[in-house]
Amino acid sequence: MTAPDETMRAVEAVLFAADAPMTVADLRAYVGEEADLPAALAALATDYAGRGIELVERGGRWHFQTASDLANFLRRDREDSRKLSRAGIETLAIIAYHEPVTRAEIESIRGVQISKGTLDVLMEAGWIRPAGRREVPGRPLLFATTPEFLTHFGLSSRRDLPGIDDLRAAGLLDPVDLAFDAAQSDAEAVETADEDD
């Protein structure tokens, strides 16, 4: 463990007392412009690694969190969490992978209309936000994910979202791929049968 200097102690105190994750610019307002914040944050993150709490950076914001492998010790009373509907999950995924995106674009990708309530639930959860308007006729509202989305799902940035190869390796795309391959084989078989006739 590194012997903490004044900057590390100040950063630790500010982050500990903060009610929300903080950017480096937020920390500078408390610690001062001359402080070497990247070095202090890196040293603190190293010092807290493997402990009951850890210093993490999510979407450019720093905060302390309970080590993920110890979270079960803190849950005496389980909360009944509301499950996100399938439409909500699909909508959130589309926004995360295609942001900024309009409602019409979300509906085009999903192939069905979404209710206003779906977007409202995602905004109430703090996972999406309005992100301006597209410069086209009608100026539709754009939606994007928030830093809270990254924090909730344990992502440092959107680049950490699983790619197609990751999803396939996890077995999440195999049924779709198999169904598509089967449909292609069936279509080819019908085409061959028609040619033979």
C-alpha cells in the first residue's frame, strides 16, 4: 500500500463524501488545479484493489463501490426489483448500440412501435436521456445512454458492450443463427425441388 500524500488523502475524502460519481474536473474544484489527479486516482485505485470497497472509473466518473463479489453480504432484505419488459430491454440495447437514436429509428430496428411508457421507464431508471434533436424535418428527439447506465451495468465506456462475437460465444445468438441456417437450407431445398420438376 502506498503511503498517501496530501493529494491522495484529499481525493479520497472528496470521493468518499460525494453523493454521486465525480469527473476529474469536479475533483479539481475541490483539490485544486495544481494537483496531479490522474496519479492520485491511479494510486488510490491500486491501494483499494482487492479490498471490500474499490475505487472505479465508469464513463469518465470516479466513485467508490462495494467489491462486486461481496455485495451479497450487504443484502439483508432483498428488494423486489421491477423487471424490465422485453420491449424495454430491446429498446435499451438499441439505444446503447446505436446512440444517439430517434424513436423512429428504434422502431425501425425493432420492427414494431414502442410505447411512450417504455422510454419513460428507461428515463426514470436514469439509463437514457434526451440528447438533442436530429437536424431533419420535424426535428425528432434523440436518445442516448447516461453515466448511470454505465455504472449500473459495470461498464467503463460503451466500448465495453459485448460485440457480436462475444454474444455468439455466450450462446445468445446460436438459436437465431441455427434458425436462419435452417430456413436457408429449407429455401434451397424447395428451390432445388422446383428446378427438378
